[in-house]
Amino acid sequence: MNFLKTLFWVVVAVSLAIFATRNWTDVSVSLWGGIQADIKLPALLLLTFLIGFLPTYFIMRGRIWSLQRKLMLSQGPTVAPVAPPPARDDEPA
């Protein structure tokens, strides 16, 4: 199974590398006030992907962290039972 997972990620990485090399052209982006910025197309696509993905990812990780904390608090402290000390023979009963 690990082989298939590795093979999948290698195919994805090679596909992205081929896409980036074939589309390595400048794209003009119109910004505010008539300013234009020239940026390479793969960099622009990566930037837009990260702008959409990262906030969603951080919200999801925050919720998972919060739910794990609530679960740990609801289970209470985990205390192992302690055996009573052995009785000594020289003590009077």
C-alpha cells in the first residue's frame, strides 16, 4: 500500500513539474491604481491555491485541536489504581 501511495505522489510531482516547465510564461496581473505586476504562471497558480487552501486548513486544524482538548477533558484524569502497602509483621494488630 505504501508503494502505491508513493507512486501516486511521484506521478503528481512529475505532472506538476512538467506543467510548470511547459507554462513558464509571464502573466500580467492588474493591481489597484493601474499598477501591473508580471509573474510567472505556475507561481501565480500556486499563490492562488495557497490563498484558498491555507485558511481552510488552519480552521480545520483548530477545530480538531479544540475537539481533542474537549475529549481529553471529558474523559477525566487517568489514574492507575495503587495497591495498598504490604502489612508489616512487627506492627501490633
